[in-house]
Amino acid sequence: MFDFIVSKYNYWIYVILMMIGFYAMIGKRNLVKKIIGMNLFQTAIILFFVSTAAKRGGTLPIIEHGHDHGAHAIEAAAYINPLPHVLMLTAIVVMVSTLGVALAIVIAIYRRYNTLEEDEILRQRK
Amino acid sequence: MISQSPVLVVVIPLIFAFLTLLFGLWRKGLCYPITLVALSLSFLASLHTLNTVITSGTIHYYLGGWNPPWGIEYVVDHLSAFVLVIVSFIALLVAIYSKKSVEQELPEKIVYFYCLFLLQVTGFLGIVITGDMFNLYVFLEIASLAGYALIATGEDGAPFASFNYVIFGTIGACFYLLGVGYLYIVTGSLNIADLSQILPNLYHSKVVLVAFAFFLVGVSIKMALFPLHVWLPDAYTYAPSTVTALLAPLMTKVGAYVMIRIMFTVFEPYFSIELIPVTSILGWMAAGAIIFGAVMALAQTDLKRMLAYILVSEVGYITLGIGLANRNGLTGAILHILNDAFMMLALFLVVGAIMYRSGKREIPQLRYLHRKMPLTMAVFVIAALSVIGIPPTCGFFSKWYLILGAIDAGKWVFVAVLLISSLLNVILFFRVIESAYLEPVAEHSSGGSELAIAREESPLTMLIPILIAGAGIMSFGILSGKIISTIIQFAIPIGF
């Protein structure tokens, strides 16, 4: 059991981070804390994807100019899969835009209600 | 050029979104015509694509010439061509409608509005046409981000409603992305066709089950399936009327499309129906949505908010068709994607026109509307009859197939739910029609002098889309047999 936790520690960290972020998005009453939770949640997903591609002692999947003329890069077991990293580059772009939109909306809310506490906003809206 | 039509459907609105921004900063008045040109071209391209699909079958388009499963592939079969045409046509109608409403509601933001509008449509079209799971995530986020921004431009409560939508929408999108990740771990592929080849051997793997659960929850949030609908009523009530008219018919329908794709194309029907009992759970959630949406709508006095709750209940209808998981049920669900898109379009366009003329939308304030706006209100009544499900409007036919599907499945509870919801809809719409058409008794008896009420029909750019939507509701009802025999019977996933 202990081995299972230690050998897959990156996945455990991903799950813990994701749950912290999820809690903050749902449970916290402050809008900026919710955004921070959202960012934690998304970052945890990046960690997950990058973990799936990680490999000890793997080489780069480049055939030309590679070590030994790319002899290692041809075997699937020997190289590190670059695709999850590339997917995460796109996902990072999406996450940054989400963060930007969320912050812009929070600024609009602050200008209108002069507070960032959800309870206070709900009280004013009644 | 013509053979490139699948990619043009998506690329044209995307490029024109940036052209709108450039030309708009130079001359504000150019935004509207540019948007119309872009959406007309995109609509023509999608019509051509549908025509090609009907005559010669599924189209595979390889972006940049990279073969799948390595490159991104666009796949247009009957189902996606059908939804493509619906999306591009409704987007075009809403764009025609937008002119006056945007000038009144968002006078300083016209340029950015049209830029976001086109990006939103790009997102919807991309979701429908793509054959790649990760590409679908990117388009889903393009559509959602444009939607958050558009909703936030609305009236007083809009930014707060939009913020809640951001939180929920991001949870949904992240769950979808996790689903993609889990599938990639076990299959090493992102291409939908490739996945459906590899997955059957892995159906008993726990990773695949987790991925499926993530997909379903994520998509359910995006399509506002009860009980994950909480973001929808606020967001669609406070958004500008044009934005609601674009988002309400399309976002939920595109979500339903993604759900059908994942359940029956990426996974086989055998997996979703027999291996894990997900369809029966969906059926019960849908029944809950139908009743809950209608009951909550009864409690509203704000017309737009009432329609938003009716939308929650309509999402339930489509999901019920998916949950029934037989041929009739799915025919009803796919037909309802078309019918409900037009019903919701007509209703929200009419509410926008009423708001434009009078600035009011509380149900008791609608008095004398049938004299002020006779044509607009006539379309409202047609759409209302269609939501209730009275023949020959199109709403009747999709409900008919859903009821047949429920009988085939032996689920009598669902038959009862469908009938009860029709009755609830009668009450709901009668309240509005009573307020708008019937005049107070007191004024009639005292003197009987007709109050002079000037006729204030909606402006022409609003009236034309409203009338087209009304005509659509009637003609899709009359032509529903033909639509089913030429398109929908081929759109039903293999295995039914």
C-alpha cells in the first residue's frame, strides 16, 4: 500500500491539488478565492497530463540529429511521448484566457457592488 | 474551393471575427454587414456540405493533409451535417435580428459584440464538425469563453450571473479534458473514429469507466441538464436579448449533440446501455428536468426567466430521447434538436422585440401587445403551441416520437411525464397569452370605448427573422416526415 502511494506520488499530488481547487470553487464565498481555486484545478490537470508522459531515462523522439542517429527514438519504449505536453500548451492558452475573462468579470462586479464577497453581493441584489 | 466546404464552414466565421474587429475600429457601421456576409457564406458552405453528405455519404476532411489518427480530422456525417445547418442558419437569423437590439442595448460595444458573436458561432460549428476529441475541447472552450463575455455585457445582474457560469462552465470543460486524458492513457489516440475501433477491447478497464463518467458530467454541465442547470436561468435572463437568442437555442443543442456522439459513436451503444446502466439514469434525470423546469417556470413572473426554465425542461426532452436508447426515442431526440432550436429561437426573439419596443418583460405588463405588435405576437403563439405540442407545429412530432420511444421501452412513467409536462406548458403559456391578448373586463364594461393603442410593430430587421422562425416551426412540422426519411434515419448511430 505504502509502495503504491510512493511510486505514483505525482498522481496523488494531482488528485489532492484538484480536490483543493474544486473545494475552493464550490465552497469559498470570496470571488477571487474561487478564481484561485479554478486555477489550481486547471494546473492539477496539467500535472496529470505531463505525468502520463513522464518516463525515467527516456530520450527525445527526434530521428535526425538524435543520439546514435536516432536509434533510440524509433522504439516506442525508449522515447518520451511529446503529445501530452503539446496538448497542455493548448490547454494553458485556454486556461489563461479563462482566467482573463474571469478577472475582467470580477472587476465589473467590484465596480458595481464595491465588494467581492458573494454573500454581500446577494444581499445587495435583493 | 467547393471541395473545401467542410473547413470553410468553420474558417470563414473565424477569419471574419478578426476582420470585423479591424474594420470595426475604422468604421463602426461596417461590423453588421461584414457579420452578415460571413454568416451567409458559412451557411451556404454548410448547406453544400449537407447536400454532399446526402448524395454521397460521410465526408472526411484531413486538415493540412495529415492522415488520422495523427492529424486533426473533420468528419461530417448525417448527424453533424444536420446540426451544422441548424447552427449556421440560426446564427444568420440572429445576426440579422441583432442590428437594432444591439444599437439600443450595447451602443458602445458594437465592434466587440460582433467579434465575439462570430467567435461564438465558430465555436459551435467547430464542436459539431470536428472528429478529434481534443479539438472538440478547444472549440468547446472557444464557444464558452465567447459566451461568458457576451453574457457579462448584459443588464445589472449579468456580470454576477456570468461569473457563476464561468465557474460551472470551467468545471464542465475540465472534466471533459480529464476524460480525454484518461482515454489517451489507455488508447494513445484522440481521433474519434480511431477510439471507437480501439475501445471495445478495453470496456472493462476502470480507466475507461472513469473517462466515461467525466465526459458525461462535463457535458451535462455544459448542456444544463438538471440538476446541473443552476447557472442557466440567471445567465440567460440577464444577458442582452440578442445574446440569449443566440445562446439559448444553440449551446444546449450542441451539448446534446456532443452527448450523443460520446455515448453512441466514441463508445458503442452496447457499452452505454448494457454494460453500465447509464441510459436509464439519464432517463430519470431527464424526467426530473422536464417536471422541475416546468414547475419552476410556473413560479416566474419575468417572461425571459420563465422561458429560461422552459429551456431547462426542453433539454430534458432531448436527454430523455437519448436515455430511452431505442430507434424512436433517438429519432425524437434528434428531431427535437431541430424543433427546439427553432422554438427557443422564436420565443427569445419575440421577447427581445418586446423588450426593444417597451422595455418591459414582466408577464402582467404585456397588456394590449396583440394590438401593438400583432405579427410578433402571432409568432409567439405559434411557438407556444409548438412547445405545448399541438399539431401541425413541429413540437408535436418530436414529442410523438419520444412518446412512441417511451412506449417501446415500456417506461410508462416517462409517457406520463411527457403528457404532464404538456399540460403544465398549456398553463404556462396561457398565462402569457391571457395577459397579452385578453383585455381587462373593467375597461370593456365602462363605456366600451376602445382605447387608442398605436400599432408599434417590431422594426423590419427584427420582424423578418421572427417571421422566418415562425414559418420554420410550421413547415418543419409539416415536412417532418421528409426530414426524418432523408436525414434523421441515417443520423441515428449505428447499432439501433
